[in-house]
Amino acid sequence: MAKVIQIREGNADLKVFSSQKISKELQVFYNPAMKMNRDISILLLNALGKKEIIIADPMAGSGVRSIRFIKELKKGIIKNIHINDYSDKAINQIRDNLNLNKLGKDKRITISTNDANIFLMQSKGFHYIDIDPFGTPNPYLDSAAKKIARDGILAVTATDTSALCGTYPKACIRKYWAVPRRDEIMHETGIRILIRKVQLIGAQYDKALIPVFSYASKHYMRIFFICRKGKSHVDEMQKQHGNFNDAGPMWLGRLWEPGLAAKIAKLNKDEKLSKFLGIIEGESKIDIAGFYHLHAFCKKRKLKLKKTKEIKEEITNRGFKVSDTHFSPYGIRSDIGEDRLKEILNK
């Protein structure tokens, strides 16, 4: 049975419902495993440094994300923050948590109780919208795409990774309009399929939603899109849709904006996050779809596996780019061709 406990996450003190099993059945939803999700959101907004933005938190739950935004984003970033949840119990807990953090009278905050889509559609629009549901983001993409401002950031989370990664291919076809593939690079394939789905929704409204930072972690995928308004931007975006590795269609363009990835890694002060963000910073510099899973590559070609460090050094010596990838501890991202990599492993 769930009980209310007091915790601290980031700079926020919170009263939350705690249970041995995290599920949407909690009276007010709070998932401690999503702390990194919230950490990176804060780092990204601080790295972008946009001023006077209007933020939407449509499914606020305990209010943890909004409270951390208020307490941890740099001064001047937030103009207004709209905190919404359809549950009266959630709204009561949000108010308690705002008071706990001495934010009850903060005039930048607007609280509402509504369905997430109705909340978004009744608004004038936002510079930052966070779609972070339990499961697929599909039900919220249309209203979010309509209401994200020009040059605004749309953040999208998906926790239904079993469909995107190919365990249930028919579900992926129905929900994401693409064929997945369950193999060593399935998490990158899945995130690229998800990106294209979000982009197709935005394209209907002449909005090109371009990824600036993406990652997969354990049970979820997360993408931050910048909104470029105009038919020409959409046309250019759609040229980067296609098939890869017998899967798709999917987004074949960049997953990261390299300068932003570097800023995020530099701003981070959390030792637990530093390696993860450092790897992403490295792979953001290599504009290639897919990566080499070294164990699978060698097994398929009956090659002897060498130490990753030696392989990377040899790739660099031959004038190619190479980095680790956060998608797999056994993977490397590189612009070297398969034949050249095979030569290195044959030596």
C-alpha cells in the first residue's frame, strides 16, 4: 500500500506517494527512476539560456518537475509556468509541495485541473512543453505540436520501448507507422522511429520538429525538439526520413546539436551523470545513423574481438571519427566503413 513520505530531489523538498511498485495506479504519480529525465531537462534549458519563457507541465503529478524548474533554472528563464493535472488529489499535493518549498505565492505559477489535451488546446501556446506520460506519448502529440511556439522546445518521453524496439512489431506499425527491428542497435532504431512519428504530426501544421538532444535510458526514450516554423523547414526535414538496417521509415538526421550537447555536459555537476553525458557529447560530433556493436560485428564475420580502446585508436589513426555510444556498452559510433573496420579487426 502506498504511503506519503517526504523526500528531496535536486533542490526540491517533496511529499510523494511511495510504493514498492511504481505504477499509474499510485494516487499521485511520482517515479524516482525518472530523476535523470528531470535532471537533463534542467541542464538543457539552462544550456539554451532562453529568457522569459512560458513553460507547460501538462501531466504534473506530484509537481516535482515544475518545482525543480522554478528552483534550479537560472534567473530570468521562467516568465510563467503552467502546472496542470487532471487529478484533484494531484493538485492538492502540488499545492502542498509548492508551500513546502515556499513557492505558494509565486506569481509566475498558474495551476489548473484538466485533461492534458484540453489544457494545451485552451492555451495561447508555450515556449516549452513537456510530454512525459506513462506509456506512449501518442495521445498528446497533436495538441502539443499545435501549441509549441516558433523556436520553442518540445520534450517527448516514451516508455513503451517494447513496441519501438521490436518486441511487438505490429504494435510499432500501428502506433508509430514504421517497422522496428529487434537487434543490437534496436534502441537507436526505436528512437529514430519515434522522432519521425513526432515530426509527421508537427508537419501537418508547417512545423519542423528537429531533435537537438536525444537519449535512451533503461525503460524509456527521450527527445528534445526545437520547432522551426515554415513549409521549407518541413520539406527539408522530411528529406531526412528513410529506411535503415531493414527497419523504418525513420529519422536519419542528427540526434543531437553538438554545441548543445557540449554545454549540457559542461554544466552538469552530478558525478553519476557525467559519464553518460560525456559519451553523448562525443557521439554528437559524428553525424551517422547507427553504430557498430563490436561483439555482434565480430561474431557475424567470425573475427577475433580486440580491446575497444585499441580498435578506437586504430580508427582514429586512419583518419576517421570514433566515439563510444550511450546506446550500448559494446558499441562504437564511427564514420568508418564496414570493410575498413573489418581490416582493423583482421590485423
